[in-house]
Amino acid sequence: MGDAPSIYENGIYRVGDVRLSDLSGRKRLPIGNSTFITTVQNSVFIDKSMLIADVLDGPFTATLFCRPRRFGKSLNLSMLHRFLEIPSPSDPAAMDTTPLFSGLAIWEVEEGYYRQHHGAYPVIRFSFNDTKGLEWETSYGMIAANIAAEYGRHRYVLEGDVPENERATFERILSQSASEAEVRSSLVLLSHMLFRHHGARVVILIDEYDAPVMAGYTYDYYTEVVDFLKGWLTGALKDNEALAFACLTGVQRISKESIFSDLNNLGVNTALNVVSDERYGFTDAEVAALAQYLGRGDAMAEARRWYDGYRFGAVDVYNPWSVLNFFQSGCVPDVYWGNTSGNGVLGDMVAGADADTLASLYALMEPGGAVEAPLDLSVVFPDLGVRPEALWSMLYLAGYLTTDDTSFPNDVDKLRLLKIPNQEVAKLYRGEIIERFALAAGGRDRLRELHRALVAGDAGVVASELESVLLRNASAFDLTSENSYHMLLMGLLFGVPGYGDPRSNREAGRGRFDIQLVPSAVSAPLVTVELKWAREAGAEQLAALADEALAQIADRAYDSEGDGRIVRYGIAFSGKSVAVAVEDSVV
């Protein structure tokens, strides 16, 4: 792709089927800009305009697109808005967008067929991204303010022949003095008023519809926000003669929660679906074309390792936010996506994980690691408390997991291999693990002291630090078996300087070791740990178990591939007591 011939004409850069629009010619990247007009006027825009054709040709009156945050949902919705809308005389941003679309695929495909839809519809557009208050009253006020702003964008309708009761309701909604019942019916009312004014059916676009629901779950007003949204949306999206079609975007599907329970004309498009699979995220060809345009084709291997790895439908895609930041930052890899907002779903998962969930988490962190689980993408937030498998679906929807098996997207019982997409997301997992176990260790300094002592072969400090962890946190980790102690120790050994992630239960020598730390630094030793556990054991018995565990490492040659210094640990646990035996040698 990097060597493919390219063409740059009239602000459009083409490589094969990929189009980049850069009308300014300045090669600026649209980081943090989700407004279509200013993005295309001032920045490089990777052409996703065929989403417009998908929507216009789709079989559903309403379509919900679910993708992770920062994957282009808002920019795509803004693009739909500016392509479809009859410019509003009350909107200072409204303009003839023909020059912005004229070089894009939607303008040229099928001999300009879709141009008939350009500027042909009145459009109602909302974004709920900023409606996330700490209580329902605050969020409701934010929603009402957004509704008032959109009414203001269409205040020109009052210049026509409007029934007095509708005019009065419009004015109350505009001034935010309307009753809750009037606010609940505001969407359907505005659609009817626009339909009557223009003589053309209305397009409704709603961005981040689930943001207030997620806040409601977090801050305990879930029932109230779901009830409001159901009433507000159902009247406008079901059996509304003023409606041409509607598009909604969000991270979560939330269809079981009764928001959409009365809508039989809603199509849900998730990352498992083949339809529109290329419209969100960047394909490899698109990233390669962008790299070539920016003169950074040499950075593609690093971009792939850090930001590729998602499978949407039948297409492999990159995280677009991270790719843009990567190129903007001189192609220096970093965690760009994870730093844009809280990683609540992932953080909650790691913080509350029991031994079984930790085992699955550690399996994911292994090279080529995966967990096998079904995906029910209509999962709801309360399911997290009663259905353990719901966690994997939430992590998938949020972009922390992906799967190559996207067949039968509506089969909620099908087991799929789920994996961490790329190096960036793996680093997010690692950070959350370290955060949890630093807390268990008594802080980052105490965790670093454990790591230092482990590598130094200092059995006394290792024993002291582990005993401190057990005394402080044993009940929180439900330490009732060798596996639960294994999971605890594994978590404590993430982030050891000079090492990769700890390896667990790998075949080596004549068996399987419990835990091994393989050095990434030349001077660091290979560290192998074997664990033993007894339900009840005195100090002498525990010390004997530690010696037995230590001998097992040599007897079964778990570290036979070590070259240079090797450190072996036998560690025995019982209740809140621990014994540590160590051998430090050079081979």
C-alpha cells in the first residue's frame, strides 16, 4: 500500500480506493474535532462518506450504530447532518456544503445518484455526550437545555402559520420553562412542525444516546433516565408520519432496557455486523494512505503494533483517535485513547475481579492470549451484578476486547475467542492491574520494594511484604485455595522493572511452572516461583513446604533455558502466613 500510486487533485488525495480530503493543503490532523464542516475545511478527512449511502439504502426507519468511544461516531453523524439538511436560516453554521462533499465518494458514486438527497431534509440533531450529571435532576436539566438549543436552531418555523398552542409550547421549551410532559413530547412535536413547514419528512440524528443512561447507572438514577428516554424516543421514532429516518449512536446497545422495546423498526449495527463495517475506525489501507500522505510510511509497523487489531464485521480496523495522535506526535507510540476519559468498565472489572476472573484476565495478557465467552450485545448494566458473563460483553462493546469470530452476530450463546486488540489496550489492562495490586501492597513504594527484593533474591523482605499484603487484604481476595494465592501473587508481579508480564502455568523442562518472570533487560535474572498451600500449617510445616516447592523447580528443570543468573523461589501460604525459600545462582 505504501508504494501504491497516488493522485492529488482539487484537495483530494487518492491511493487506490482510499480518499483523503485536505482542502486546506496543510496536512493538519483533526484531533478533537467532531464537526464535519470545520474538519473538512481545515484538516485531513479520511473519507467515510459512503456511510450516507448505507443509511439511505438501509431497510430500517431507525438505525443504531454501536461502536467504542473515539471511533468516529460523532464526526460521522455530523457528516450525515451536513449532507442531508436543508440549511437552517436560524443556524449560524449552516452553509452550502457542496464544495465539501464534491470530491468524496458519496458525490461521485453511481454517477452522482445520491446527490438528490443532498440538502433535501429538515434535520433534528442532538448530542447527549454532555448530559452526565451526578443526579437525575441535573441530567434532566442538561437534556432539556440541549432540546432548547435545537429548538433555537429551528426557531424560523415560528415565522410560518403555526397553531397557537404549538407556538406557546415551542416558546416554553425554548425558554426551558416547559413541563416534563412537554419536554417528553418535544421530539415528536418538533418533527411535525418541521414536516409541515418544509413539506419534507424529517431526519432525526442522536449522538451518544446512552451517555445519560451510563451516568444513571453509575449515580443511581438509572430507572428515571431510561423511563424518560423511552417516552421521548418512542413517540418520534414509531409510527411518526413526519419521520423520514433516524440514526442514533452510542457505545452500549441497551435494547433490553425497554428504551427501544416498542420499536420494531429499529436496526442495531454493532462491531459484529458486516454492514457498514468499514465506516468506523480506519482500515489498514486508509492508515497506509495517511502515512504516505504525511511522509511517514516508515511508521506503519509501529502503528500496526500499537493501534491495529480490531475486527469490525469482516474488516480489520485501527483505533482512529490513537492513529491521529500517533502521527501528530511524531509517530511516538503512547496510550492516547485510554487517556481521553476514565476507563470505568475496565477499572471496575479489575478492581472487583475474583480469582476466576483474574485467571481469565491473566490469560488475556499472555502473548496470543484469549478467553472463550459468548457475546450478548443487548446486555444491560444491572446484568453486571447477576450475570458474570455480561462483563465480557461490556468490555467488548467498550473496545477493550475484540474477536475475529464475527459470524452469526445475533447468536448470544455462541462461544467466541475474545482477545485484547493491541499494545495500547494491553497497556491499559496492565495499568489497571498494577493499580489494584499496588493498593493491596500498601502503595506504589511498597510494591516497588517487593519487586526489588524479588529480583535481588532477598527472601526476608519478600516474605515480609507478602505477609503484610495478607494481613491487610486476605479477606478481600477470598484466599481459600492455592489458585487464589496464585492469582494474588501474579497480580503483584505485574510491572516489575526490566521484565515483561509474569507468565503462568507454562510448559517448561519436565512440567509446568507456577510463575516465571522473563527478563527484558540483559542484566536481570530469570525468576521462577513455585507455590504451595496448606489449609492449616504451623511455621515449621510451612517452611518445609517452601523448601519442597523450591526443590521442585530444579527437579523438573523449569528454568533450564536460563542463561546467566537465575533466581528460584519456593513460597508456601496458609491463611495469613507465608514462608519463602530462595536460591540465587549463575548457570
